[in-house]
Amino acid sequence: MAMEGVAKGLGLTPVGQAYTLRRMKICRYLTADNQVHIGLAKGGDALLDLSPAGIESITALLESGDAAQRLADLGELPETPLADVTLLCPIEAQEVWAAGVTYLRSKDARMEESDFSATAYDRVYDATRPELFFKSLPEKVVACGEPVGIRADAQWSVPEPELVLMMNSRGEIAGYAVGNDMSSRDIEGENLLYLPQAKVYHRSCAVGPWVRVGATEADAREWDISMQINRGGETVFERTVSVNQIKRNFGELSVAMFQSQVFPFGCALLTGTGIVPDDVFTLEEGDAVRIRISGVGSLNNPVVRV
């Protein structure tokens, strides 16, 4: 089967087919009869069902080496209205990790948390070795539309909007997603050794709903990340940053992730945040967080106390 089948399904002319390879978005979704399928986005209101083509997992697609080309080689696919399905988290079996202090603003914010932490964060920003830490088991990652959490014992909680690198088992960056690395800043600021408690807790990580395949790092660095927080029907925080503000290149982060490590199902890496709310701001239960990456899509989550 050739590109003509997918191109027809996406409503593309031959001129647009090459461009399509760089902007395909895939997802996991739940059908009306509670079956999990893999879909390819068609515009903003429909999906092409990949199940008839034998594609039953995002992991296998990312492992194929060139997910966009594999999708392009498929024939015609059945269409499903987006309104008829529930989008699920795209994380299947991948461990989720995070990189810290990759933006200048993030470094400055972490140094503001406490004098004790200032020197450490200043050093890691310029160090050869990046800060990497475990964030979540795959089954604990929150999907778009599900609640993210703020710790009951924290007084200063913030969302951290981040580009997610979806890597396969060989360390290749096979796709991109939208992520939220929830953080308890007062706990981390009290002592650096409390970082796992500040970062890893119930509902502390959200990823989804799409995985963009076929894009290069150069493509991704042209995207913007924006975050909006609504409270009681009003916007209480809004800011945008360019992905190009990430200091470290993606290949560098991938090499560091796979140094003395094995990820048989691949891994997902949150790449740090360049948007940190002012020190007087903290999330409250009932808030709604919307994170949008221009080349990928939007991740929307309400906030609960856990």
C-alpha cells in the first residue's frame, strides 16, 4: 500500500504529502465499546483508525524506526469522529523521566527557592552532565482530561509545562508529546534531598494526548509552549516560551538518558520548563491547567488535592 491511501484519508493533495510526514499525530483512544485503538489525527474533529492495519500500540510504532513513513505506507483507513471516542494517555510501557534546569528561567526560579539550593542549580545549568530524575511509572501517568494533583502537605505547588521526547529502546527520538511535571516548590526548596517527594507523588505527571511523529529537532525548536491556568472562570496565569530556549540539544539528552541504562520499551523524557509562575502564585484545588505546544496539541487537566 502506498501514501495515496493515507493522503486520501487526510484530504491531502500530492503536493502536501511530503509535508504530512513531518506533522502526523497519533494517539491512543477508547472506543464506545471500550476497546483501545491507535489513531492518526485527521484535522481537528476525526481520527483514522490504525487497528485494521495491524497497529495496536504506540510503542511498536515508535520501535519501527520511522513511524511517519510506516504510517505513510498504509492504505485507506476507516474514519472515526473524535467526539465519539475518549483520548487516553499515550504512555503505554515507557518509564517517564525528567530533565531539570534546562532553561535559564528554570535555573533562576530554582535558585530563588532557597539559598541552600542556589549553588547546586547554578552548577548543573552549566555542567556537562544534565540533571535527570525518575518521574513516573507508566501506569501512574495522568491522561488529558484527568485530574493532576497537588500534595496535601505542600503550600507552594505549580505545574511545569514541558516538551516530552518519546524515545524508543535504541535511544532514538521517535516522537514528541505535551507534558506537565507537577512540582511542590516549598518541599524541594526546603532541602534538595526532598526532590523525589516534591516531584514524584500521586497524579504528579500528565502526558498527552498526542504524539507528533516525523518532526525533527529543528522543527520542534520552532514551536511555542504556552500555559494558561483558570480559576473560577477567570485566567489567573498565562505565559508562553519558545522551545528553542532549551539550552541542551535533544541528542545530548538522549545520550545521557541511555548512558548505563536500558529501556526495553523506550522512555519518555520531560525536557524541563521555561515557564515558572511568580513566587506568590500557587495552584489551588479546582484550578484548570491548559498546556499547549504549537506543533503537538493541548493537554488539559483539572487540579485536585491528593
